[in-house]
Amino acid sequence: MTGTADADPNGAQTTFTWGHSALETEFAVASDGTLRTVRLGDTGAVDPEAALPLVELTAFGHGSGWSGPRFTGTALGARLRYRGHRTGGDGLTVELHDPATGLTAFAELSCPAGVPVLRSRVRLRNDGAGPLIVQSVSSLLLGGLPAADTLDVHRARNDWLAECRWYTEPLRATVADINVDVHQHDSRAALVCTGRGSWPTDGQLAMGAVTDRDSGRAWLWQIESPAGWRWDLGEWAHGTHLALNGPTDAEHQWRVRLAPGEEFTTVPAALAVGSGFDEALGALTAYRRAIRRPHPDHTRLPVVFNDYMNTLMGDPTTEKLLPLIDAAAEAGAEYFCIDSGWYDDSEGWWDSVGEWLPSSRRFPDGGIGVVLDRIRQRGMVPGLWLEPEVVGVRSPVADALPPEAFFQRDGVRLVEQGRHQLDLRHPAARAHLDKTVDRLVGDWGVGYLKLDYNIAVDPGTCGPDDLAPGAGLLGHARAYLDWLTGVLDRHPELVIENCASGGMRMDGATLAVIQLQSTSDQQDPLRYPPIAAAAPTAVPPEQGAVWAYPQAEFDDDLIAVTLGGALLGRIHLSGHLNRMTEAQLALVRDAVTTYKTIRGDLARSVPFWPLGLPGWTDEWLALGLRTEGTTYVSVWRRGGPAELRFPVAHLAGRTVRPDILHPSRPDAGSADWDGEGLRVSVPHAPGVLLIQLTVSS
């Protein structure tokens, strides 16, 4: 990392730069003494008075400033005077101080080497004489973006069974032009996007982007919160501001009391820049890889078979599993995960979960150990489904643990859909889960855990030490990630899949700890393609688990589609493979073999979308992954004309050989390179092609 500084004639430092060749950031002290970011990357610097203070926050007794419902222009933010900074490694820490309250804020910035992404979080410390009740504090702020007239906003709906649905709108569709020259005042309107509750990506991904229609330049961000979050865009000093926050009092019932000497640190936020959306997303992908916990799974990419989707659907037994295990091994699976129901001795297990002991009714002869042994005998690693944070109201665990080990409000233990929610800040709750996981992994030899979470609690919990339920929720969510870290420290080869009814907890904080992320519970193979094609916006390809559930009753085209849609992610096989003909099973083996030949490239690739981000009802969709030497493109046809041409910009003007890797049968389609792009033919709808593009030397 490099840095430079300038001083005024009296010796006070007024500007400094920090960063590296991929991203340099310039800061300047404004006339009010606050430090502001005036340049990010290779754009020109803006006047400090047109930028935003580095930190904004609100607290009881101090108002929210003049910006109304926005968290910019706050009274406290305007009083945080710059006191200095220090650098170390890839980080920069800036110290700010409010002399009126004694509050000190430390903006902690980092930027992975060679990656044009700025990460920021803010640590508050009360150095005053009295308590301070904080209602909101920014994680990352940026002013000086182009005027709202030129910006398009990109955000993603993220609903159960319909994840990662990106759409674009002009910023002016929300922030109207009020003629600031007449009013001498920026518009107080803002485009606001929030996530709340214990499913942080239920409804919206914790992401967004803006692109400048004139230059094509893109700014793309994620908020790494396992609980509530908020971002907003609005006008500021004839330009546009971006404010990234974790939970707030207004949206999430979050607030914290800081007694003298106490601290609070926000959730991180990250901002990527690029010449377009795809380039910025590529930078964010590299950043996600740089900050996550190292694990061998990220490069091995083993093929997982899971017995749930469109197959056993939560009803596993020895009788049903043994032939599936054999068929999965024949197809080339390397892990076999027994999904929900393995612990159930009754007809309705939903509100009785929590002990996580194997069913004797489902596994009558030799217990579940017979099934786990069969998985190992067939050369696969055994896995189990677990929903660790919930305890059914009929479970013995509900009475065995103390009341404080569960979510509560006003002294009442919460119930959601017949379940209680554990609070992982309590040592008894954590000890219960540690004992469970150490038994499954340490004693039973399970090497894969699918951790699900099928209830949503909003706004959170208010335990004895919580000022507000949103603060309790964030505290639990952070404790949950700390628990996961402890599990992986004790069992470093264990692979953990994160699931919350599919992609309802697909947040950057969780993805930095776990190895795999479920992208959806979608059961329709013709509605999964837009989810699979857009999933790399939210999760690196090697972490995005995509279902592939071929069935004996499918024709060859539909088998190819459900398999082909998963080949540029983490293929998660399911389906009654044991009922297939040998010819059908050969199609599955062929797809799995193809996956194994390319998976090494997936772990270092970055995504692009030659047809643009997929629409939910688009007839044609395309997802590309590129490495230094090879490019892969998956193309889906769900209707429309049988032929289509699209550009592949990074290969334009080069001699390229296209090869169809999947399906392998000759009548599946064709792909021809015309010097600038691909012309593909998919004669059957639904249909899919996986194409490898190799540049001739």
C-alpha cells in the first residue's frame, strides 16, 4: 500500500492518498474540520465541500441533521473532527473525534492487493463522561458520484424460490429533479433498500450498483451484515451520494448504549469500481475470495449428492437410501448428504427438532451407522442436514436449556412456526450445539453438514443486556458466525453448506466463513435457469450450490437442462438416479465427468453476462466465466427462435475455437465464432449448451 500527504502552510495536514495501483483513494479535510473521501480510483477528485464526511451517525439527543429520513448530513457526523490516521498492511485507520460528546470514531479501511474494492467499517468508542445511545452509524459513505440524471440503479429481488432477480431503473425514477438551483437545497428524497430480520437477504440481496450512462463506469457494493442492513442513494451537492449501513433504529429497532469506555463496531461494507457492471462484479468476486476463510473445498469442488430435492423430500430411510447411495456413486458423486428427517421417529417432526439423535424407526437394523458406512464404502464422504438454531416446542431441549438461551421479548420466549430460536450468545446454547456437531463429526465421521434455517424472526431478541431487539439479533448473528468459526477450527476438513430455505441468508458475512451456499429451493427445472445464471452476482461460482435433479420420467432434453444449469456452479445432484435406465444414467455420468474436467477453472474464474443479467421470464439466458486462458459460456433456451448471436467483448478480434462440452450428443446444438461473438443454435426447447472458448495461439 502507498500513501502521500499534503499540508497547509501552518503545518496541518489537509489531504492524503492511500491505496495501490488497482485502487487509490484520496481524502481531504473540509472547511468544517471533517475528513471526506474526494476521489476513489481514477476519477477526478471532487471539492471536499461536495463530498460526504467519512462517518455519519445519529444518537438520542443529537438529532438527525437536516436531511430528514436520510442518514447523511447528521449533526454528529458534522462534528467528527479529523485527528489523524495510521496505515499497516493493506489497511488504513482514520481517527475522528467529537469534542462535544467525547465520542471517537475509527474508520477502518482495507483494500486487498491488486483488487479495486474498498472495504470499510467503523468502530465507535465513547471517550466522554456520560452514556451515548447510538441509533445509526454508517459503514461506508461516498459522495461526489455523477449527477442523478445520468445514473442507472441495479438491485436484486431475492425471494424464496425466486432468488437473484436483478432489475435496472433510472435513479431519477425515485429521486425527482426538484431544481436545486431554485431551492438552494438538495432533494431530501432517496432510493432506499433494506433487509431486516434473521433472514438478511429475504426480499432483497444486500447489494446494489449504479452505472453512469455516459461513461459506462460502475460502482457496485455489498453490505456484509448477517442481520439488518440499509443502503440509500440521493442527491448531494449537485452529485449523488451513497450511504451503506448495517441495522438502524428506524428500520430494524437497533440501538446500542455506549457507556464511557465502551465500543461498538459496525458491519463491514465493500465498494467495487469498474468500467462496467461485469468488471466491477469481477472485482467483487476477487474480493470475496480474498476475505473468506481458507478451506480446501474452495479448490477441490467435490460433487455433492443430496437426497432431498424432488427425491426423498425429508423422508429418508435405510431402504430408500441404500440404492440411492449406490446410484450416486455410479454417477460420480464424491459426497452424499442425507437431508432432513433422519432424526425423526414421528410423523411430524417440524416442532420436535433439537436433540439431533438418529431415528430408530427409519434406520431399524444397525441404525444410521449402516447408511453412513455404505456411503464410505462407495468412496464418498457422508453428510447430514442440521437446523442448529431452532428447537421445536415439543423437543426435550426446550425445557433442558435455560430460558435465557432462547430469543425473547419482554421476558416472553418467542415461538415462530412451532419453534424456539436459540441465542448463540448464551453459553448453554453454544455448548448444546458444540456437543451435537462434535458427536456427528467426531464420533460418526460425518464430513459435510448442510446447515439450514427455516424460520425468520423479526425484529430480533431483547435479552437482559439488549437495549433493543435489533441489537440482540445482530449480537446473536455475530455469535452464530463465531460458533461456525469454532466448529471449523476444531474440524478443519469439515465442509459446511449454508442454507436458509434456499438463499434467504446469502450475505457476505456468512459467505466469508462457510464453504457452500444454497442458491434456491426451486423445484422446477425450467424456473431454475435464471437463478443459476444470476447466482454468481451474490456468491463466487465455486461456492454457489445449484440443484441438478434429473428424473427417470424426464426426456433427454430436460435431463440435459437440469444438469447443464449447474455446471458453472457447484453441482448438487439429486433425483431418483436408481430408477433411471442405463442410457439415462450415462447422461448424468457424462455431465459429472464434464464438470470434473472444468472445476479447476471455476475456482479462479470471474463471471460475465453476454446477454445482460437474466430476466425471470427471458427465453434465452447466458452466463459466462472467464479465466486468463479459457472462457466458458452456458446458454439456455426456454423458447423463442432457435438461433441467437451475442458478443463476447473480451475475446473480440481474436481467433477463437468454440467447443460444446455439454450435452455431448451431436444434435444438441451448435456454436460458431464470427470474430466478435458467438452464434449459437439450440434446436430443442428447453435446451442448454455449455461452450468452451479457447483462443488460438
